[in-house]
Amino acid sequence: MNKKKKTIDFITMGCSKNLVDSENLIGLFEAKGYEVTHDSEQPQGDIVVINTCGFIEDAKQESIDAILEMAQAKTEGRLEKLFVMGCLSERYLADLEAEIPEVDGWYGKFNYKQLLADLEESMPDGAHRHLTTPKHYAYLKIAEGCDRNCAYCAIPIITGRHKSRPIEEILDEVKYLVKQGVKEFQVIAQELTYYGVDIDGKQHIAELVEKMADIEGVEWIRLHYAYPAHFPWKLLKVMREKKNVCNYLDIALQHISDNMLDRMHRHVSKEQTYELIRKMREEVPGIHIRTTLMVGFPGETDEDFQELIEFTKWARFERMGAFAYSEEDGTYSAKHYKDDVPDDVKQNRLDRLMRIQQNISAEVEAEKVGKIMRVIIDRTEGEWYIARSEFCSPEVDPEVLIPVSETELTIGEFYDVRITDAEEFDLYATTRL
């Protein structure tokens, strides 16, 4: 008689790249007959696996709190085993092992499949990742690591150098996921424009996206985490010519003053950044640009910040996030710069920047009222269908709300809708064209 398999709860912290790792490991366990639950409000499994984030201080603390909570559950006999993987344990393994002995096994970013062997399980044949997202979209990780070495960033310390996945392996995964019902792909990497450089010294992101777009059943491709220096212009041509490549690009710019860009080791100038935005808008009419900006980096003057304000007003980013600098262990800035911008100044600058963006976002969304847009239905919430256009990435961007009472729509299907109203970040729509 076969022994009943244990149940496993996965808890994933941090970014979508972590989520893909969790999905891959969940698929392996399910192939071995385990019952797996992901991000349950109340984990009830015999085993808990926490996939941690170690990027910034708040994320690290959130991961540590989750580990301590599950360690307490183990002490109280509510779970049998606790395992931890991901960025936090990759970075602080020795310290964590000493401080939290209740954890049965620690794994980093790349050795987490060893967990199966440690549970006396062989590696299954033909296993596929288990999607935790709605079945119509998936995150597609095309590379790991980063070679950019920005002064403030701990990612290269945690994940090492950029490593591209083979193009055929990625395309095979896309084809498999399409067969499972996936229509929309969020292409992710720490720095996707670098894709292929580690293989033959050339950027192959445009080629990859073009080949993905030619796969039957791929309805939307959305690109995340580009880098402004040495931007591959061919990518804009693919975006313009391939209808299923969304007119959307997530590109973290961080700052605009040459003083800050130089101190941050961004390898791009103010003039080049302005030209980049101009060319994006010229080459891909209607493109929605998502960016991230930083305030309070060591040495940031009032003049530097004023340049950032002027740039934000000029660029009119459709999507923008911002954060205050936080010193990270081991980075160039932690070793060589003094964190000399007071916290209250950082917060004031952040608030000013986001107020400006709030107004820009409201104006950008208001311009959509009356337009016909193609949307995909993600879910229902109360009296609304929650949908997204090609300009909206899941979880981080504005959504389109359609009354449930109006007509019956199917989750995961595309519809043409007319935008009837706009708020600061969300849109309202009708199927009555």
C-alpha cells in the first residue's frame, strides 16, 4: 500500500521572478503526487515552503516575519517541516541558519530543486510548472541575474551574473503554455534587453519577442524590466509591427540628472534618456511607458531633484512608481557613499513626485473616455468584471471595470468595450458600443 503523500503550503514573497520559481517547484511536487496549496490565508499543510525576497529592507523584514510565524507554528506542532528558499536565504544563509534553527532546510535562488531529494523524492520526468495566476496569463522568465551593477542594487550580489535561457527552451515553454490555455505572456527578467549578450555578445530580445509573436495562440506579449543604456532599437520595430506585442514597456530610469546617473552607475546620460523617450513615442505611437524613479540617493541636491520633477512633467509617463533610497548591504553605494539625504527630505521629495504623477495619471486615463479598447477579463469582484487593456500589467496597473449586470462575460476572454468614465487609476467601461 502506498504511503499517503504529505500536503505542502507554498508562500511566495517578492517579485514575479520568484513566483515563477515557486511555480516550477510546485509542478515538481505535484508530479510526485503531493497536494500543494499556494499563498493560502491560513497554511494548513504538513510542510511549508517560503520563497523569500531579499531586495530591500521592507521586503527582507516581511520575509523574516513570515519565517518566524511559521517557525512558531512548527514549535506548536501545527506543521511538521519548514523549508526556506529564495533571495533572502541566498544572501544571508549563515546568519539565518544560526538565528532560526526551527527551519529544516535552507535553499537559495538556484538549488531549490534539491528540496525534493532532501524529502527522499526522485526528480520526476516530464513535470511542468503549475501556474498560480489565472489560467489565461503567465509570467515568462527569460533570464536570471544581472551584469549592470548599479551602485544601489543588491540583485547582482544575490543572483550573480546575467544568464539567458536558450531561445528554443523559452519558445517550447510558450508553446506548452498556449496549449494549457495561456493567451497573455508577461516577459520578465532583471534586465531583459541584455538577453543573449552572455551567449554570443549580441542582444537577442527583439528576435525572441518576434518569434514568440509568431506562435499561434499568443494574443498578448508584455515586456518588463528593460534598461535604458544600449537600448535595442529593433525591439521598437517588433513592437510596432507585431499586433500581439503590447504597446507597453516597463523600463526603470531611476533619475535624470547627470550627477545622479553617474553616481548611480547607470551608464546613460540625461540627453540620451530624453532621446530614448522621444524615440519610443515616435517609433511606437500610443506606447504606454512604465518606469521607476528614485529620490534621496546619496548626494542628491535640490537641483538634482528639480531636474527629476521637470523630466517627469515632460515625459508624462503613463505608469510610474517611485521610492526613497534605502541603503543595501554590500552595494557600491553602501561601501562608498554616505546616506546623507535626511529621511524627512526623502519623504517630502517622494510625496511631491507622486503628487505630480497622480495628476498625470488622472489626465492620461481621462483621455481614454469614449474610446473603444480591447480588454481581457481577469475576474469578478462584487458587481464588476475586472478587466485589463494591453496597457495594463496584472496587479500593478489600472484596471477596467465593467458592470456584471450589463451582460454575461467569460473570464479569460477578450472583448471590445467603450470607456465611459475614468478615475485617477481605473477606468469604467461598457460592452454597449
